[in-house]
Amino acid sequence: MSEVAIVGIGMHRFGRTDGVSGRAQAVHAAREALRDAGLRFSDMRFGFGGSHSAGDADTLVSELGLTGLPFINVANGCATGGSALIAADAAIRSGQHDIGIVIGFDKHPRGAFDTDPADHGIGAWYGETGLMVTTQFFGLKVQRYLHDHGIAPGVLAAIAEKAFRNGARNPMAWRRTELSAAEIAAAPMISHPLTQYMYCSPGQGAVALVLCRADRARTYTGRPVYLRGAEFRSRRYGSFEVFSPWLASERADSPTVEASAAAFAAAGIGPDEVDVAQVQDTESGAELMHMAETGLCAHGEQEKLLAGGTTEIEGRLPVNTDGGCIANGEPIGASGLRQVYETVLQLRGDAGAHQVPGDPQVGFTHVYGAPGISACTVLTR
Amino acid sequence: MIRLVDESLFTRTPDGVALLGSRCADCSAYTFPRQGGCPRCTGSAMADVPLSRTGTLWSWTVQGFRPKPPYCGSERYEPYGVGYVELPGQLIVEARLTETDPERLAIGMPMVLELVPFRDDLDGVPVHTFAFVAGSSDV
């Protein structure tokens, strides 16, 4: 078995880039990642990639080069990027291939993410009566979470405030203007207790990564980052997921709990050793819940950590250092790989104005999405 | 005869209209709406069962904007709340709530099922769906 390293990273800036297709953004990211590793597309032995709404990743070869490589499309909702990465990890770890590329990209129109209940096996009544609304789910989920753990809702504004503050320090972010907790709390209520500025927006962007056998990593870069664990899980009976006309009375952990525990176990690294973390923050409540579900802190401990600045860039456990989904938006196919891109930047010491001080050694990423899936990675220098 | 959004969701009981779910003969798990396979034990011995008309509020929110299609509700039935209501010994069902004031909603409060209009059809006839209202019985 080979260990796996990331030797090239590339990104197309997130946000709304009029006149540039999602595919063009993906090609840009791929070329940047190849350039970063000092390689050409003809050096790639495999590709995995996907987008939700911007086309098939395997068609990118018409632009990148018709080299005959196996390029497999991945379609796994918000975990598309994470799933592509896990597939690449397995391809290298198993010895099937030595080097390849993963690409995640997307381009959503304003107010995207209308979903047909039939795609989820749910009757038309669910959409017609106004229950097929993702923003509702996040409100319902965090409402219960705040109740269960005795957390005051003020923490939700504090999390969004941190996201915009970090985004303002990240030149690749979409939202680069700081907003105060008071402004965030006073914004229109979308789904109680979550206001407009606590949610991310559908966006655009692309990320590509070049991965190879760890023992060859230094051929391509002086600063490889090692993928020590990459795990994916789907929901169990009793978890609380989006588009659920009913929930089981017996409760079960979210897929995040299992995916993160498995990634840490594979890496032989504990959550207490993490120096920088990116967790899915579709809205503030998601960051709140995921901090604990991933094992980075205890349930109910988040208020204290936020108030004490622990999850700030300069804190002991920096979370969503690039501004997360809230400041970067959500191009579904690209988000999971954005987290890995940001973590590689941080571990290389290349994050500039939003660099975590103190020479971080261990990074962690977590994506979560419909219909109850999570993918996590543990990365080290 | 009251017009319903989807007749297959409902059943008539002596206490009034109830939601129609499934119960697994092997492991006693419930689902709503009805389905043929059991998500708990993976078996396929599901039988129709009327669900409890009363429960307690398990979580809630208020829909703060008019959803896009496939939502087709009429403006005069807005805004609406959304909640999960725990039906004791059965399951936790998602439903519209008639209450939209956050000050008057609290986890744990007793709720009872009611049919409410959510849209008018082209002839102005109201179409009903299920919702929960605060209260412990049909008064």
C-alpha cells in the first residue's frame, strides 16, 4: 500500500464570475494545480471529478488533453469533491495508479437549489405544501440542537461574523466585507433562528488537486501535504437529515460523527491534535453542530470557544480560516475541495493574510450534505 | 367533501382524519408516508396504520419567505410555521404549523392534527393539507 500526497493545488476564485462557464473555471483550476506540481495533463494517470450543475467533469479532457486516461464522473451532492478525493486516495493507496487529478467545479444561478421531491422518492405534496425547502431544515435542525444543549442563539451571529472577518482576509473569497454580529442578527429572518447573513449562497468556483504516491511526492514539490485519512459515510436510521417528512423517534448520530472518527482513526491522529479545521458551514448552525460532531470540541462547549476567540485564525483551534461556505458561497461540486485547498495552503504556510500562525502541522476537513452524507480528511505536512 | 393535497396520506378514524403511516411487523418501526420497506431492519413486512392525532412539538421554525415552485400555496394562507411533532411511540412527523409567532412556539408543547387550506384551486376551492395546532385534544 502506498501513502498519498497532495503535490499540486489550483483554484478558480469563488463567487459569481459572469461570462466564464463552470467548465472554463474547472480548466483554470486544473491548469493551476498542474503548474503548481510542475506537471502536464499528459502526466496524469487518472481523473475523478464532478459538478452538480455545470456539466460532466470527464468532458474537460477536450480542453485539458485527449490522453486516454480513465476519467470518472462523481455526483454526490455536497460531497462531490470529497467523494472524488476519496476515490483518488483509493486509486493511489491500492497501487492501481501513481498519480492523478481530482476536479470539483460548479456554477449555480442566484437562488438555485430547487429540488424535485421525486428525485428523493418523496410525493409531490411535500413540495406543493412548502416543505421542500433546504433553509427550513437548517432552522429546524439548529433549533433542536440549541434546545438540547442549552446554547443561546447569539452564537449563530458570532459564527457568521467570524466567517466574514476571515473572508475579508482571503483574496480568493467571494464575501470580503466584514459584518458585525448585530447586523447579522438584524438581517431578515429566513428560517427562525437563522437570518439571511447566517446562510451561504449558491455560487461558482472550481478547485483541482494533483495527488500522487507519497514516496514520489518530493519529485514534484518541496512541500508535499499528506492525505492521512479520507472517509465517507451515509446516514443511519435515526439521524436528522434534509427532506425528511418524518424522523425516527430513536435518535442516531449524524454521518459526520462516523466519517470524522474513521478519518482520525485511519490517520492515527486525534481531534485534539488538529491545528486548523474546515467544517461545513452551509449556515452558522452547521458550523456550530459540526464542531462537536467531528470531535473537535464537546457539545455545548462551542459558546465558550467562540467567545474566547479559540476558533479565530489566531486561536488554538482555527475553524474555517478562508471564511468557509458563508464567505465563499456554495458551488456544490467544488466546496469540499476548497476546504482541502485551504488546508494545504495553511500547512505550506502560504495563506498570506489569513495564515494561521505557529507553523500548523495537522489539518482537518469536513463536508456534509443531502441526503445525509459526510466526507472527512486528515492532512499533515 | 374537503379537498386534500394527496388522499393517500390520510385515513378516516372515529376521532377524525389521521395521517396514514406504515408499521413494520418485524421490528415495530413506523414510517410516514407509507412505504414497502423498513428502513430500520431492512425487512419488507410493512402494514398500514393510522398515526396518532396528538403529539408534542419536537422542533420548529417559521418560513420567512415565499418558497419557489414546486411550492404552489396561495398567499392568503401565508406565512406558515414548520415543525416536527413527536407522536408518542410512533415517529416524529414534519408538518406545517398554524402558529407563526416565535414567542408562541416552544419545544415540548402539546400539538394536535388539523386539516388546513394551503392553496385555492383555479375555481377558488381550497385544497387542504395537514398541520399541527397548539392543544392537547380536539376541542
